[in-house]
Amino acid sequence: MNRYVSSRAATLALGIASTLCFTQPAAAGPTVPHKETSDGTVTFTAPDALTFQGPAQATHLGRYATSGGNQTTADGRIINGTFKSVAADGSTISGTYSGTFTPLANNKVRFNVDAVWVRGTGRLAGVTGRGSVVAIVDLNTNTYHFDTTATWTLP
């Protein structure tokens, strides 16, 4: 009887293992272009850290509110960037970013960052994406403007 149970257990284990090995990952939905633009304010929370917030407009969000922040390094890197976007219907999407910054003339700074959208809620649940953001921060007025060109993958 032990021999029968052992064969049965081995067969079950082999069946489960083969199923796991040959199971395909879930197919992602369509990939669509995504563009956005925003003008808002910047607050420096430390010499090497800032937060931002402002109204924005985007392809799949319409008018929305954006906020986030990051740290900077002495060698021109942007690290630990996070952002959150809230659509008019309350749906959200958030993610991370990193990149570089370059001082410009007239006390302005150019940010070149790569953004990654990782988590959505409401109608944006399951949406992910990647894109490039170019932002100009005006240190005279503590304001910014950014433009984003990205690709989102829908669920």
C-alpha cells in the first residue's frame, strides 16, 4: 500500500511540476502612447531634496493633479523619485523616476528623467508604463514645467 501511495504522490508532483513549467505568463494588454504636460510649484525640503505639485493634462488621464519628489546628488543625479497622479474621477497612478539634472542660464535647471508607472487604482488599475520626462525648474520663482513622452501597457 505504501508503494501505491508513493507512486500516486510522485505522479501528482510530476503533473504539478509540468504544469508550472509550461504555463505561459498572463498576456499583457495593448501598449498605447502616453503624453502629458504640467506646470506647477517646487518646494525645496532640504538642500538636496524637493517636492512638486501642480495641475496637469495627459492623454489617458485628461486633467489631473500631480505631486511627487526626489533627492539630488552633488554629481548631478536625481534619485529616489516618486510621483502620484490623481485623475478627476479619483483614479490614481503612481511610480518612480530617476535621471540627471543640469544647471542652465538664468538660474534654471533641466531635469531629464526616466519615469516608471507601477501602480494604478480605479480605471487605472493594472496600468504600467515607461517614459521620458524633461522638466525645467525655475529657481527664481520655484516653478516647473514638464513634458512626458511615454508608453503605457493597459491591463
